[in-house]
Amino acid sequence: MLKLISSTGLHRRFPNITSSIRQGSPSRTPLLRVLSQLRGVNRWNPDSCGRAFFCSDSEPVVGADGKPVEAATDDAECKASSAIVPTSPRPEDCLTVLALPLPHRPLFPGFYMPIYVKDPKLLAALAESRKRQAPYAGAFLLKDEPGTEPSLSSGSETEKNLYDLKGKELLNCLHDVGTLAQITSIQGDQVVLLGHRRLRISEMVSEEPLTVKVDHLKDKPYDKDDDVIKATSFEVISTLRDVLKTSSLWRDHVQQYTQHIGEFNFPRLADFGAAISGANKLQCQKVLEELDVCCGYAMKFGDKLQYFVYKRLQLTLELVKKEMEISKIQESIAKAIEEKISGEQRRYLLNEQLKAIKKELGLETDDKTALSAKFRERLEPKKEKCPPHVLQVIEEELTKMQLLEASSSEFNVTRNYLDWLTALPWGNYSDENFDVMQAQQILDEDHYGLTDVKERILEFIAVGKLRGTSQGKIICLSGPPGVGKTSIGRSIARALNRKFFRFSVGGLADVAEIKGHRRTYIGAMPGKMVQCLKNVGTANPLVLIDEIDKLGRGHAGDPASALLELLDPEQNANFLDHYLDVPIDLSKVLFVCTANVVEMIPNPLLDRMEVIAVAGYITDEKMHIARDYLEKNTREACGIKPEQVELTDAALLALIENYCREAGVRNLQKQIEKIYRKIALQLVRQGASSEPAAAEVNEVKAEEVQESKETLVVEETQSEAESGEDSSHKPAPETSAAIDASQKGQDGADSKETVETEAEEIQEIEPPKIIEKVLVDSPNLSDYVGKPVFHAERIYEQTPVGVVMGLAWTAMGGSTLYIETSQIEQAEGKGALQLTGQLGDVMKESAQIAHTVARAILAEKEPDNPFFADSKLHLHVPAGSTPKDGPSAGCTMITSLLSLATNKQVKKDLAMTGEVTLTAKILPIGGVKEKTIAARRSGVKTIIFPSANRRDFDELAENVKQGLDVHFVDDYSQIFDLAFDHHQQTQQ
């Protein structure tokens, strides 16, 4: 038992520590009551000559003279020694014990530790030893595996490895120094241990369960009167006291420790500090293994005396100091969080009080009542037009919302649902324009051409005017890119006075984008149509569905099938969105769809739409569009005035033919923007270069004015001097002198005013901006847009033998192509045909059919000509890098083969197209307008079309058909006569 005899000597050495320990009250902490034993058990005795005595239970008390000092009473000794639960046999008699591995921390004397024993043999041995009145075992810390950090090793892995170890392997994994532990209780596989004293393993007795022989370890002797030991112990006590103020858990440790150990002494103080610290297990094991309680010494460096303390007390002091720093950090974190929470709680309470006050005064209602009022107010203007079933659903949801808690998830779902229901324009229609002339004017203002589309919209308006109301329609505009399909939709909406909404379905693969999500999903939203109605605010908008031929299909369903209900006039009057789950009337909506290739649209969906083909523009139409629309808009966008630029017609024509040959005008717009951007840069550079010149002109004028002023002053001085001399030598009458003076004064004043006026004018006049007008013509067009992209499609002015011009349709419009045939080898029985030009399967089959039909026609026209039977032919379709396919080149291939076989050139400026059967019949083809435009662009005068395409050609505009000699044929014999008839006329 550690007993502090007096504190007088310590007061002189450590006044702060002793004064802090003396301060106390009946309500002081358990640590202060326990640690006060260090100074209160043995008071300062005057007879001891100012020395303090420390003793322990197991060692005699050493006095100042080195002789043992007898204890005051035996009762105190017995009381201290009996603090640990008495057992029989005594702990010091246990020389062979069961070895219990501790995975996490070592067990210090005087502390309880519950452990779990999974080994049934070991658990049975512990229970048996407890029954034999020998409830002791050795608790030893488990070593870490080599190469692992103690702080990073997980408890589950350590315990798993612990269960696999047996016998000597387990013994090698245990630290040698441990603790003799008393088994206080066993409940299932949980064993509660109470530490008594230190042990060291000497040898193994048995492997299962592991039993070892141990040596009981005693602390090394130390000088209890050493000042360094006292200072160190008091520093430990002071630090522990500060730490215990922040944690109530440590106070409980103090009470339990004193119940089982008794009073504190230096070794127990060191064990207590290390046990309750948060250090890792290796640091705690180091304290457990240290038998030297305190070895202090002093060294003198100059005039200063420095103390060095190592061993157990010093190790404990380091641990509790570190624990103190952690406690300070913990306290600062807790304080910051507490301040934040208290501030938020205070703000919340004040807000709640404010709400309650406003509610009592009638200034504000609660959230649910305010939401209900907002929804009812929004619904009130359209309540008469709203369908009854929708009103019923809204009332049910409002009643449901009043019963829900505002913090529940169902409340937010209901609120969003009501928000969508009340925001839709139920029965709200915009006033339509039934004036056909005004609509025609609006459509012509925005777009040039597109006669078919404009005519169909005017028909829609006329029907609506006669009926007094209009119904929704589904129109599909198909054509190549850049012809104005999307922009015409906005013009149609303006002409009809309808709201406009556009959404693209290109690549769309989720049905929920069309039909909406179920409300059960998190983040559920209605489909595009419901969003459209909410955005536009009317129930009869014009909805443009862009790129309908590029619909995707994924795991979330088939959007094309979902559009069947939306684009069906018989079904969309009761369109059902998955989110709203109430029918919506879309019968008044005008749907305009756009597509590049109609064949890509599914047939059931295509059947519901009215398709209007929007073909490409010819050169004349592009000229009008560029001059009237594109150039004007681009000039305004670039901030250029019309008088600053002149773009000639020749430059526009060259731009269209050599740079923008595609069917649309999108690329033409890009090229015009490029020209005007370069012109804007040129104008800015000219203006920047002219500003210094203008400044120089102003400086020159200012210098001239200054010189004129100086000249005037000199003249006035000279005139005054002359007048003085004349008056002195030749006196004149006063009247004449007065007149001369007045005239001189007036002249001088006039000259002054003139000079000043010129100076003011120079200041007011801004520097002139001398900017030349920019002229863009065909010779300098390449300076703005670079070298020409396209060259003339016409390779031959007069096609040679075996070469014929055909007509083809592409996604960019129409184009001309040549069919070339050449003889490779001629020998009897060598008849064959070789194909090149990246041809598709259909075009290869057309070539085989053409070869067969050409042989039959040659046999009919020239029976004695064995050309096809004895010739190996090569048929090529340039350009080789462009993929080609389709049956419409059949008649062109036959003509090319016959031209080579008969050695005759075809008629000049002739182009043809048409599919051929084996019986030489000509079948209809598509893309008549595009092919006609391509023929005009290449300077073709004569075109051959199938007779079935006469109706398509007749529908073309007159400016497209102008100057063309078109022939319609049913049989190839008619083509033969048209292609080779000029030879017969020449011979005649």
C-alpha cells in the first residue's frame, strides 16, 4: 500500500501539484478521493526530519536510516491485502496454469476482462479448475504476425487465426510475460477474468489445452524517497485527474480498481494509467513487461539540472499524456458539434414558434393547408372545363394529403402528383387562325418552295374554317437533311396560331419517355406529351416529333409500339399516361413528324401518318433561298450593313454548284456564314488601320489653325504700330480715324471668329472612316471558302463507246453516274462478265439480268454477231469508293453493253433510269424529282423514264421540267431506238 507520510517537502518542490491535490470538497470526484490516499494515508511526521516514506504490502517499509519501519497497525495491512477476493490455494502457489491467449489487449492486475473461449477442451478445463477451488489461469497477449501493423489488423482475422493455433504453435505466438488471472465467472463461452500479478512462461507442460509452467514476477526495488519518482507520480496523477474530468467511464474504472486492489502505490498507479489509456496493445504490453517501476537519475548541464525518467512510470506518463491530447481534441469536436446542433435547434424552435404565432393571428396556415389552397386556386379557373373523372381524382388526392404526415415519403408523392394534375391545361385551347391568306403569307415569309407542305396546311385550315373547329392530324415530312423539315414545323405553328413544342425521338429506347413512369418509382415523371401540355399551357399545340425514323429499341421496351397509341387519331382522345393514370384528350393536337428515310419507320406506325415528301432544292430554288433568307439573316447576325458588302449572283451560283451540291441548304448556310465572318474580320481590320490616318489629319488641321491664330496676332500688332506712326507724323481728322479704326476692329474680330469656328468644327468632326465596299465574286470566292469541293459530275462531253449516263438517288438528293463497259479478252467460248464499283447484291443481280437481256437483243438485231459469246467483259460503276445498290440501273447497263457490242455511241446529253426484267420490260423507280434535278445540274437534255413514273414527273414544278426532253418507255426496244437512232439518221 502506497502511503504518503507528509507533503511539506513536496510543497516546497512542487507547489502547484500539492496545492491542487489539497483542494477538494465532499463532492470531489472518485479519482481525487482515491488518489488522495497518496498524501492522506500517512501524514507528515515532524520526527521523520522532513522525509516522505513509501511502502508496499509485500515489502517492509524502509525508514530514513535504512532500517525497516513497522506498520502502525496490522488491521490496515489485512484490509489492504484482503481487497482481492480471497481464494484457496493462494495465487503465489499457482506455478502451472492454463494459457489463455488474449487477441486485443493485455490484462493488467486489478482489472476485469471478458474473453470468449471457442475451444471446448480449454473451456472444460477452465470449468474443471474452477470447481477444484483453483480458479486461476495465465492470460498472455497474442503476438502480431510478422510484417503487419498492429493498428491495421482486424479483430475478426486475429480471432480466426487464434482458433487455428494449437499447442507449441500457439505457445510461440504468445508473449512470454502475462498476468495471473482469477476466473470469476463462466457463462457459455464467455469467461470473465480478474488480473492479479505478473507471470513469465518458463516451459510448456501440455499442448491441449495449452498448459505452461510460470514464474511469478516481482517489481524491482526502487527508492521511494527519490524526488524524481515523486514528481513523476504526481505528474501522472495530475494528468489522470484532468483526463477523468472529461470521461465518466474512467471514473467507474477507478472505483472498480480500488475495490479489488486497494490503495494506490507507484506500481499500481503505473498499471492503472496504462490499462485505462487508449494505447495499442504493444505499448500496453511494454508497460506490463517492465518490472522496473521507476529508475530516475539527474545530470547537470552547465548551471541546469535535468532529470531523466524511463521505465514503467515514464511509459505510463507518455500514454496518459497522449490520452489527454486525444481528450482535448474530442472535447473540441464535441463542443463544435454541440454548438452547431444547439444553433439549429434554436432556429427550429424559433421558426416553430413563429409559425404558431402567425397561425393564431390568421397570418399563415400550416404547410398542408397552404398546399391544398394553392392546388384549389390553380384548379379554379379551369374547373368547369375539367373532365369529371379528373376532378374526382384531384379531390381524392387532396383528402389523402390532409391525412398524411408532411415528413412521410407518400406525402411528397401525392404532392407531386397533384402538382402535375392541376398544372395541365384541361379544356384550355388557343384561338386558331382560320385566315387562309394570312397563313399563306406567314408560310411564304419563312420558307421558299415546299409547295406540297404549304398546300396541305392550307387545306387543314380550310377544313377547320368550314367545320368551325379543327381536329388533330398526324403528318410526316420525309426528305433529305437540310431541306427545312424541322423549321417548317415552327412556321406551321405560327401560321395556325398554335403553341409549338418539339422533342426528338432519335435513339430513344425507353417507353417511359413516351408513356411516363409508374408513381411507385423514385423520381418518377410523366411522359413527353404530358410535359408538353404543361409547358405550352394549351391542349391543342403543334407537336413536332423529330427523327421518327431513328427510334431505338432496348431492354426498357419498344418506343415505336408506344407511339402507336399516341399517333392514332382513334386512340389518342383517351391517351393514358402511366404517371397520371387518367385519360388525356390529345385529339386536338397536330402532330408533325420528320424522317429522312420512310422505309426505316415501322409499317404499323407509318400507316397512321400522312406522308409528304420534301425533295431537294434545284439550283434556282437555292439561289432564291440564299438571296432572300440565308444571306439576309447571316448579314444581320454578323452586324454587317448591306452597303458594306456585295455578294454577286455569279458567286452564289458558283458556291451552290461547286461547294453545296447536296439536296438541302444547311451546308449552303454554313458557307455563307463563313464568307460573312471573313468579311467582318476584313472590315474590322480596315477600320483599325484607318483610325491612325484620321488622327494624323486632325493633328495637321489643328496645327494650321494654330498658325493662323499666331499670324493674326502678328498682323494686329503691326497694324497698331503703323497706326501710331501715322498719327504722329500725319494727323488726320477724327472722323476718318474713327472709321479706319472701326474697320480694322471689325476685320480683326471677323478673322478671330473665323479661326475659332474652324477650331470648333475640327473638334466636333469625327475622324472619317474610310472603308471600301467588299465585293465577293466568283474569281475571289476561293479566298473566302477555299478550293471547290465538288467538280463537274459530267466526265465526258460525248460519251465514248460502252459508256452510258445513268441517274441515281442518294440521301443527299439525286446524282448522275456512268456505267462503263470494256472488253477484256476475246476468244471463242470466253463469254463472261466481271463487276466492280462496290455494288450491292441487288445491283449485281441487275447486271446479270442486263447481260442476259443484252445478249437476247443483240441476237435479235444482229444475229451474226457473236460478241457476247466470245468476249469477257468488265462492267464498272464509278466512283469506286461509293457504295451503290438498287435495281434502277438495269436499262443503263443494257445500253452500255449493247453500245460496246455494236460499237456505237449513245446519243449526246442522254440519261436514263429504270428497272428491267428478263423480258425487257421497264418497271417504275423512285426519286423522280431528285434524278431530274441531278440531270439538269449535269446539263442533260434528254431523259428516259419508265411510263409508270409519268404521274410523278407531271407533279413537278414547271421550272424543274423546263428545257428537258423526257421520254416514257415500257419496253427496252424503245430505249434502243432513242439511244442509237442518231446513227441511222447520220448514215441516211
